[in-house]
Amino acid sequence: MSALVDRVRVNDNNREPRQPVVLLVDTSGSMANDLAEVAAGLDGLRTALVRDPVARNRVELVVISFGGQVTTHGDFDEAALFEPPSLRASGDTPMAAALTQALDLLEAKKQAYRRSGLDYYRPLLFLLTDGEPTDMARWPEAARRVREAERDRKLVLMAVGTQTAGFARLRELCPERVPLRLKEAQWETMFQWLSRSLQARSRSRPGEEVPLEDPTGPRGWGTLPS
């Protein structure tokens, strides 16, 4: 946990409430053909948030990739300082380890907010994958922790898979919120939706429910898996 705490910073000169976001990105070998679009989407997300005078100070982002190993990229900091990482595809899919690291990092971040006396919105865990976990020995515990955090309203999980994703596993993370299947070549549209959603959340009051655009609508980027 100590290494994760080092990535958590709070700008005490900024007294705005915070919206923490962890982007969990599958970078296993099978994602090789998609990572350029994911990188472009992350760059577009950064641009949109930085241009928003409210979101740039309230949304805080970090990327955790999982491909062969789990890597936390950069500091968990304000959108104004967010730099999308360089992503390379390799290895298997240690999704359980990535989820565990994300949960630990979010807990460290929330503790830092409390110490600084800052309000914060319910954290968002945004998971992107084209497969299913290969570290199955760790999966039951990771899935249990996510389900309990969702149940206790400690975070919002949004799981998105490509056509080849293991949706049965993704459903185990949050039975009440169906994972979404990404429509082909809709990465850019998905990240644009995410940026609008974060901007809308950052303009609300902490604890307020904000209605979001339906990503499965006629012009949406996702569908419900069968």
C-alpha cells in the first residue's frame, strides 16, 4: 500500500470537491489492435476535461493498465495535470490484481481527502477489456470486494468489453449493473460520452444523482450483451 500512497496527492490550495476516477485498461497481447484508439480516447478525454473550468479542478484521474503485469501510471491527480500514458500490449490478463490495486488506491485517495477536509463524489471505476481474467486464483476475492463496495455505495463500477470479452465474469463484479459491449470502432464515442458524464457529475453536489446519457441509445456506443 505504501507505494500506492506515494501516488496520491491532494492540492490543498484547491478546495473544490473531487471526483476520483480510476481507468482500468486491459493491455494484454490481444488488445494490440485497439490500444492506439484507446490512447487517442484518453487524450481526447484529457483535452475535454482540461478545457472545462469546473471539471479540470474537480475530476482526478489515474490509469491502471493490466497486460502481463499491473502498472499504475503517474500520480492520481487533478485533470489539469493528467498525462495519458503510453500503452503497449503484451502478456496475459491479470484483471483481478488490477481491480485489487484500484480498490486499494481509491481507499488511499479517500483517506487523503478526509485528512484534507475535502468533499468528494462517489468514485468511478471504469474498466475496459477484451477478455477475461487469467489470474483466477485471485478473482473471487477481487470480485467480492468490488461487489461489496458497490453495495455500500463506495464506488460506481462501469465495465465495458469488446466483442470477445468474458461478460459472465464481468457480471460477477456488479450484478445490478449490466456490463456493456462496445460497438465496433466506437472507442472515440465512448470516451466522449465519459468526458461529458464526468463534466456533468463535477457540476453537481456530492451525493446528488446525475442522470447520464444512455450509452445504449440509437446513437450510443454500447449494447447490452446477450
